[in-house]
Amino acid sequence: MINSQIRRPHSHSAALMASNTKLILALFGLLITTATVATGYTNHTVGGYAGWFFHSKTNTSATNYTSWAANQTFSLGDCLIFRTTTNQTVIQTYNETTYRNCTTDDASDTDTFQYNGGNTDFDQSLTIEVPLTIEGANYYFSDAGDGVQCQRGMAFKILVRHGNGLPPSLNQPPPPPYVEAPSDTAQSPPVTINGESPSLNNKAAVGGTNTGVMLCLLLFGVTSSLMTLMW
């Protein structure tokens, strides 16, 4: 009788644990599906594990970036993540001639931009996010070394599809044109240097990132609560 009384609660506890485990797995799958639907956009790390680097001793790029790009699918709202250093540059252009010339010398301020992550010191690590906001052909290259890096393989072209369209965080009207204040001590307008980064300044993808973080926190909270109930 004693052994029977001991086994019954144990059997009930095992059944309860199995039930809770199934519930956790079901909620986990549901939250993953919800996260995919809620974001619907992809971060592409340029070059994969190789990153965005140039080997100066061998005058070669870290990987074949054209081949890497050919194996990806790009859509509006996606982000290119350049894991690199200040020894390389990140140039984005919609002008094929600029891309083929491997230089921004004759580029237009409206179709060619340089992302520097705000760091100008040599040999410093950088992670640069470039949102895809224009459908069609987008070109990327590094013009460091007077264009040698680009000529030696640090360049690639992608074709951006419409996909889900731009998320609200990127689908904003352009800022109004600069108008000088009517004052004798008015400040000069911001200088636009040929090839400089546009106003997005590598922060346009923050909205999508926050959504993912919130969903991850929600998943962690639900899982922790269910684990407490299970034990």
C-alpha cells in the first residue's frame, strides 16, 4: 500500500510535466512564427563569416563577394551588415558607371553614399548597417587604396526585390530643403561631401531590431513562467 501511494503522485507529476513541456513547445513555435511574420525582413552579413576585409599583403579580398551575393535573396527593408574595419570603406551607389570605375570622384550626391560608422581612426573595428531602401540594382564597393580594393574583388552587385515593401521605420518622406535663418550669425548649412552617408546614418534599421528584441523578451518571460509552473 505504501509503495502504491508513492507511485501515484509520481505518475501524476510525470503526466503534468509532459503536458507542460508540450505547452511550452507549442508556445515556442507560435512565438517564432509570430516573430517571422512581424519582422519579415532579413539581415545579410556581407561575406558571411569572412566579413568585409581586404588582405593587403596578398592584395586579395577576404572572399568572393560576387559569389556570396549571388546566393542571397534581397528585398526592400532588408539590411546589409558589414563586419569590417576602417581599413576598408563601404560605398553604396545606384550608378553602374561609378561602380565600374571603383571611385566616387565623379559620383552624384543623390545616388552614391559612403558609410563610415562615425569612426575615422585607422584599423578600428566597425559594424555598419546599410538598409535596402531602393528597389532594383544596388552596387557596393570599397574605394580604399585609390580603388585597388574594389579592383581586386571588394565589390558586388545585388538586385533588390519589392518583397514586403519598406517597413514604417524606413518609409519616411525626405527632410525639407535647408533654409538659412534670417540672422547675421546664422549657422552655415550642413556640408554634403561627395559620397558621404545620407541622413539614415546607419540607424534606419533600429525599428526592426527593437521588434525582434521585444519578441525575444516575451518568449523568455513566457518560457520562464511555464518552467516555474512545471516545477
